[in-house]
Amino acid sequence: LPVWRRLGMADTLEPIVIPPMVVEKHFTCSGSGLRFEEQERVSADSLRSLLLPSAGRNGIGDRDRPKAWWGAQTLFYGMKYTKTMTIAQLRAQLEDALRDKRNALHVPQSLLDLEYQSNKEFRELNAQVRDKAGMSAGAGAGAGGKRKRATTDESGATEKTTKSAASQKKPRLQKAEAVPVPKTKPRTKQTAKKSTMDVVPAPSSSKPAPKQTAANSTSAYDIEGFEPMDVDVEPVVQQTKQTARKSTGGRPPALHPSRSRNTKRQPRADSVSGRWSIRCPFITESWGHDDLSANIVQTGASLLGEFDLGVIRGLIRSDRVEPRGANGAYVALFWAGETGEGYDGEISPPNPSRSGYIKFTGDHLKGQINSVPACGDSLEFDGRWVGPADRITSSWGDYSQEAYERANRSRWGNRW
């Protein structure tokens, strides 16, 4: 028996005669589980097959489901969700949770309890309203109690009638919920040229238009048929701001992915190497920086890259680049750098906690670095390939413990 029947809920849900019940902040309930913006929960096994398919199987891309679907799954499994988060960020949370071998992906017990209680309340209220309206449980809205009694007396087939009525109604509900919104929504290439990409829709309306355009210029990393070099976002890069930072110290000049704009489409050396235009919503919203970039070079199985995230710049390094398909890779990395607006000598030397990862897929990447000062436990970003890599001009030693101590002595003199 279903759990709602074993625990004494109203036996029959159909017909539903009341609107969905709002549950707490995010959810609604119509007696058969919680929903978020009309999206139902997908089982952990189904999520695994969709996001991390086994060999020979195809998973789904970011645009194969509406953003509400991605948000629903993160909420149902107890993860962080805000309306400003991109599909790439939501997907990254789900994939990381699916890969966690120590803690299997599961629905929090508190949410299961909330779902049970909401189902019970909705079914009881729906049954009360239905009975007062003189409608029979399991029959259509105009059936009335007389038809149900006649059916029961003549053939004892009330249960079959109920089931058939439910089975006729359910496909209509499922069909409505399963309307593939992405098919009408993305129109990928046209959207890309407008550089609005459905990354951060309405919530950024309070921000100035230039920042919104720059923030949206790098979309989710796995968009089928998207041609990144057609996205005309380079004029948004504020080179005057970048130039101002160049003059604040002896470090190598900051990176400018836009300087090779005339190279419409140059060959890729590999899945990793290149100049990348980076988007980091937290930094843009907190400090206003939107001209973020990285220059990454793969040599054999190792990786070295420079990055400039507005309030921090430095190097990333990895001894292992793991291929992922024909045009993808995954890299676990360590970073070191120099923080502070204007890069005033606050060195963050190499440390086991200064770690992270990057996933490369075609012309897009998404990743995370940890223990960035003033940025919380982790800092998420995504990016778009804009051209071949330049020569790396800084070294790991620029951010070593010795460099950290020299910078402190220089800043504080004999008091340090």
C-alpha cells in the first residue's frame, strides 16, 4: 500500500477541487509530493544517469532542462539555491554530490517529513471541499454521487472506474508538467549573440546594464551548438579599470582575453589551453569587477595557468589533467596568489586548503577554488574560451612563503 494510505491519509485524491497549497518558501503541494515551480523531484539514480552517464550513454546538457528543474533538484536534495545562481552552478552542486562516495545523495529527512505532512493536509482539505460540493471521490466533477452508487451496485467496479478515471487524468497532468520548456526557450545561437544566455534572468535588474551584460556573456558550459566566438562581448571589458591595476606593482600585466578579437576562430591545441573570459557572480556583485580572465597552458599531463579575478590574481597548478570525452577534461588543482583590490602585496602562498577544480567542456569551463580571502569557503566561476594561450609570465615562486614574508616586511617594516 502507498505510504499515505498506510498512515491514514484520504484514500482518493481525484478529483482535485482546490488549488495547490503553498508550502514554506519554495514549494507547492497537490497531494502527491512537493513541487518547485511545477517541477517534481527526480530520484538519485535517475539524476546519476542524466548527469553522470556510464560509458556509451549520453547525459543531458544544461539546456535540456529548464532552470527551474535544476533549481528543484538542488532544493529537494538539501543544497544551496538562489535565483541568481546559474544552471552551471546548480549542476556542479548536483554532480559533486553524486560523486561523493562517503555521503550518498539523499533527500533530507526534514523535507520528507514536510512532504508527508503537506500531502496529508492537502488530501484531507480536498476531500472535505469535494464532499461539501457533492462530488464523488474518483469521479469527474459533474458525476455526482449517484453515478458512483449505480456503478457499485451493478458491477462492483467502482475501484476500476476510479483507477481508469485517474489514469485518464494523469497523462494530462504529466504532459503539462513535462512540456520541454528548453525547446521553446533557448534558441541557443540567437540568444548567445544577444549575450543574455538565460544565466541570470531578472534578479540582476537593479544592477547597471553594462555589468549585467558582462556577467551574462559566459553561459553554462555545455550548450549544444553554441559558438562562443560569435558572442560579441569584448567591448564590455573595461580596459581602463584593468590598466589601473597594471600600474600598482611589479607583477606581470593582467590578462585581456579581448585583445585578439580579430582571430575569429583559431585552432585549439587541446581541451584546456587557451585564454578564457571568466565570470564570477560573487565577485561582480560584491566588488563590481567583471573583466575577469585566465590564461591556461597544458604541457603533457600537467597544467599551469594565470588568473585575474579582480580582487585576487595568481597561478593555478595541477600535475594531472584527466581527459573527459573528445573535447573535455577535469583538473584538480592548487592555487596561490595576491589578494586585495589593487594587489597591494597581500600574498596567499601555496597551502593544502587552497585547492579547487575546473571542468572543461568544449569552449566552456566551470570550476571552484577554495579558501579565497573575503570570499567564503569556496568561490565558483565559469568561463568561455576566447583564443590560444599566451606565454605564462609569472612563476610559482612569486607567491611562495618567502614572497609572503618579503611582502609583509616591505609593508610593515621592522614591526613585522
